Amino acid sequence: MKSEILAIACVAVSLRSIVSLYSFSGFDSPPMYGDYEAQRHWQEVTINLEPGQWYTNSSDNDLQYWGLDYPPLTAHHSYLIGRIAESIDPRFIELHKSRGFQSRLHKSFMRLTVLTGDILIYLPAILGVCICIDKSFQSKSLLFSFMLFAAYPGQVLIDNGHFQYNNVSLGLAAAAIAAILHGKQYIAAFAFTLALNYKQMELYHSIPFFTYILGECLAANSLRLFAVKLGITATIVLATFCLLWYPWSGSLHAVAEVLHRLFPLGRTVFEDKVSNFWCSLNIIWKLKQHVLNNHMALVCLAFTLISALPTNITLYRKRCKMGFLLSLFNTAIAFFLFSFQVHEKTILLAALPSLCLLTWWPNEIILFLEMSVFTMLPLLQRDGLLVPSLACVLIYHLICQCFYSETRPSSGQKAFLYISKICLIAIVGASLIIKAPSRYPDLWPLITSVIGCAYLAFFLLWGNFQHLTCKGEAV
């Protein structure tokens, strides 16, 4: 078993290494470049400035040029990578002079930092999830689950292609999921707090974690035991926050500046074409013309909480491990569909819990995973990653067919799956062959976003139905 797991991990790393050879976000695209430059610039800022200046606009830190807008753990991670970069070549992170720096050595270095995150955090964490699922539910599909987790194209293409470190936040979230499945409440609280302090988008997972852990405390046999459990959990969370936020803890103004960067309500509800409700609605009813931005943020908050409420009420009333996974899936989709400032890449937050559900609903989840990559296609195509994207999806589809060839969907399911896949393939093919008219240059990204939104809405309803009828035993 160990040798098979090691072989799968090596294949996963090899796949990521091949994708790393391709282009990245913002390659040769001045003056702002892209996410690759954003990550490099954060290393420049954290290395050359004091922590108190990392989130503050100044002559040395122009926040209009990729200002740091992720939580403190990301900043500390950037600092660590920046120190290593400085030891290799100080030009990588030279203040002011390194903007847009690109070289073969630097690309290799940056790509290796992502691979390091995969090897040290993401792959071990998802293996832990697979082991816990195998033990908790006697699924007997550990190797299959690990392969499908490790080869999921979305995370590979965004981190090792487009260029980001979602593997760190998703890995920490996966570790927290594994801890929940293993009955380790305090470890789950610590790991998820780290994930939330790495990327604020982990709020997509926050409500189910809060609901489940609170339920664990309330299930105590006595008031004293309840107080002890709640107190220890709160202490772990608060201590982790205090440690990570320590450089800004001396001033409420400094904390406010960080929060302002993390939640930029001055931006519009969406920027690029993304497969969520607001982008689709905007096609027929221009939001900017009818709703003020601050009001729109409140509308998004209300819609998000209302759509996430049913699955979390169900989880609170019947706390079980299967219900927890379904609640993570449903809540992440609700956040993606309705929250403020959604990016294409945040579909990965719904993909993580969906991978945990593969054993029970392989046909539906495989469709969801393929559709999730479909929603990111305009972004990946813009980055010059079309070839690795199509190759990764094809490879993944073949792996899924091989592993789940014995799963026979009903005639109705089979028809839906067949029509769905033909539809997705047709849209991708047409977008590559047929040029959008000059009057509607964003025609294909809009079609992609609307189709993706429709499928996500369907999966939100499907997931809530599965949770409501879930037969998992309460714990």
C-alpha cells in the first residue's frame, strides 16, 4: 500500500512539474503583469519593509500595484520565500527595481516554491482526508480517492499553471477536514484557523466548521465539560489569531488597515466574467446602474447567508460526518454563487469538499469537477494554458472512467450526464473555432459563465437534497 501511495504522489508531482513548464498569469504583460508578479511583489514588500508597513500605502508600498490583500499568514509565507529568493539572487526582490522581473532562474525558483507547498502541505493533507474517509466509512477506495484528489486539474492548473498558492490554504483546510473525520476537534480548529489566516476565501468553509465544532461542544454530558471544550477551542483560535496578527496588534488603526485590504468593499461585485449569479444577472440588468456598491455588498451578504442556511441548519440538527462534508460542499457553492467579489479560482473551495464525496456519488461529482474546470477556461486560455488544460481534463476523465467503470447510473442520470458533457465539449470547441463578433467580444466568456452558473445552481439544490435525505448516523 505504501509503495502505491508513493507512486501516486510521484505521478501527481510529475503532472504538476509538466504544467509548470508552461506560461503563467501576466507573462510579458506590462505594466501590471499578473498573479505571478503579485506573489513576487509581496516577497519584495515583506523583505524590504517592516511588518507594520506591509498593508499600508506609502512611497515604498504603492497599494495600487498589487498591494498585499491576503491575511497575515500569506504575508509571513511571502517573507519566508523572499528570504530564500534573496539568498539566490537579490535582484528577485530588489525594492522598486524588481517590478516585472522575469528570468528562467526566477521562474524555476517560483515554480519550485509552489511544488514545495504541494509536497509538504497539500498532498499529505489530502492523503490524510482519504485515509480518514476510508476508516470512517469503510469505503475501501483509498488509492482511487487519493489519485482523484491528487490529479484534480483545477488545483494543478491554477497553482502550477496560472500561479498561486492555493495548495497551502486548501491543504490546511483539508487537514482540518481530516481532523473532524478523525474526531480531533482541537486540531481541526487550529488547522482551519491557519487556513483562514492564509486566505480569507476560506470563509466559504467557515460556517460548517463553526456549526460542527459548536455541536461537538454542546454534545458534552455536563455544563462543566461543555465549558472546558468551548474554552479550549476558543483559546486555540484566539491564540493563533493573536500570534499571526501580533505585528499589527499594537494599534486598532493598523488592524483596520489590514481588514480594509482583506475586504475591499470599494471594488465592484465582480471584475472578470465569473460563473456566479450576479455576473449572469448583470447581462440583462446592469447592477452598477441600479444598485450602489455598498448596498450591493449587503445584498450579497444576505443572499449568501440565506442560501447557506438550510444545509447548516440540517448539520446543526443532525450532526454527522457525511452531513459535514455535504454542508461544506453546499456552503462553498452558495458563497461562490452569491457573495461579493468572487473570482474564478474560488471554485476550488467547492471542489475540495466535492472530492470528499466522490465515493458515494461518483457520476455527479465527476461532472461537477469537470464543470468546475470549465468555468475557469476563459482565465486559463488568457494565461496561455489551453493545451495543458485540455490535456489535464482528458487525463482526469480517463482516470475517472477507469476507476468508476463499475458504477452504473440510472437511465435518467445517464441521459443527463451525456447531454451535459456534450454541451460542455460543444461550447469549448465552438469558443476555439468560432471567433466572437466585434460587437460582443466577451461572448464566449459570458456563455461560459451563464452555463457554469446554471450548473452550480443545480448542484446547490442537489447537494441540499442529498444532505436533507442523508442517512448518516449522528455522532
